[in-house]
Amino acid sequence: MREKAFVREVGPRDGIQMVKIILPTAQKLAWCRGAAQAGIRDIEVTSFVPPKVIPQFADAEDVARGALTIEGLRPSVLVPNLRGAERAFALDLPLVNYVLSASEEHNLANVRRSTEDSLQDFARIAAVRDQRAGRRVALGAGVATAFGCTISGAVSEARVVEIAVRLAGMGADEIIIADTVGYADPGQVRRLMSNVIAAVSPLPVICHFHDTRGLGLANVTAALEAGVRGFDASLAGLGGCPFAPGATGNIDTEDTVFLLEQLGFDTGADVEQLVALRREVESWLPGERFSGAIARAGLPKTYRTPAKAAA
């Protein structure tokens, strides 16, 4: 039995939040369905932000409802505040992700309030969640700009750990540490993730990396060494942050799965099916920038598929 590691597909949310083309609901759900069929069981399917802020997510409820009907899928959504969380709770989604920035300046630019105000909003979200009748919804809590910020520069690692501990104490079920603007390096990742894991154990800790300066997969390897076993990634490396001009997107889903499998982890995902899905998504988004090495070069003949590795 190989050790499990999971990749959460965030393309339908983070991957398309800045693209020019508004994808129809049916295509977003086809993306989710295709990823699930390829073995990706965790997908962040949309964001409950006001449509006037990001028109791409005007159909958030429809996408979330549709995703709940996909067999074997654990859909999650991103929310920026209590209002967004209440919309998500109304649908009884299994996982709701919240995000704030460790960088005060980034938090003010992104959601127009202080990091402390965002922490208090998460406390209110957790309280509303706990007061609800019926199935308990899991809460993911993300710490953005954890490795640096394009506005303020360096971000205190001690502050990141402090925020993670507070979110855990407020009711988070998992902690997501995000390199929002692509500043992380493997040494920093190894050090910070070891400290975060030690501080919030036994809560699971997930990493969200961007490949802005070509260190995305190196950072995945460093996080694995620190004990991380869950990663956000986007098909074709789509995505980006409005406060990181010129930045490339998220780490590529196909390449991340390939790396984890090559290192001996069981992701449950099929790289070739993911590449086929990627080709379909590329046809929907002409003019967008795509990245990823496996889609370009193909799998090596020495690659052992999950099925062969299990034999």
C-alpha cells in the first residue's frame, strides 16, 4: 500500500477567475465531471463572491448544485466573508473554504479590511456553521501571501503560524497555506510548513502554490518533506492573482499528479485522462496562457501508471 497524497483541482475557481471568457455553467460542470472521472475527488468548483466583483461566478449556486450531483466528488467553494458562507451553507456543501491574507496590505487591497477583521469574520462563520441543524459542514481556512507579498514584501513567518493557530482554534477543519504571488522557495517552504504542521496538529495542512518563478514543483517536494500531503493545483496551470502582475498561474494539475506518483504516492488520479481533459478546456479558452510539461512532452516510457504500480 502506497501512502496517500491528494491533489485538489482549483481550476474551476482560481483557474478562471481572471480569464476573459465567461464559461457557461455546463462547461464548468463538464470540467468538474471530467476531473472526477480522472480520479480527482476534491474540486473547488466556484466562489461565492458578488457577481459585480467577478462576473465569472454569477452562476455560483448553479455550479455548486450541479457539482453535488457528480458521483464520488467532494466539491468545495471559496467564500470571502460571512455573506458568502451563508450562501454556501444553504446548499449543504461538504466543504467551505475561507481565505484571508497574512499581509495586512494585501488583505486591505483584496477584501478592503484588516487581517484582524477577517479573522473575526471567520469566527462568525464558524459560529453560524456550528449553530446549523443537519450535516456539519467542514471549514477550510486559507492563509494567503504566506511566503511574501507583492505589496508589502516580506511576511513574518511567526505571523503566519500565529494566524494558522488562531484559525484552528476558531473551528477550522483544515489549514491552507498559500503562496499567492509566487515568492516561495523550497527552503522557506520546508521551514514554514514544518512549523505550521507542528503548531496546528492534528489538523490537515494543505499547500497552494503558484509557479510564478518556476519553483512550484520544487516547493511541492519541500512541502512533502515537511509532512504536507495535500496540494491545490489547476489544470493547465491556469490562474493568477490580480496583485501579481505578469505572474503565471497555479501549479499544473497534471504535472503535480505526475510528480507525486513518481515519488511513490498514491493520488488516485490518471495523468493521461487529465491531459485529455486539459485539451478540452484549452478549446474553451482560446487566447489564454497554458503551462505544464507533461501535456507538452508526454509521459516517459518508464512511468508506472497507478494501476501498474499497484500490481
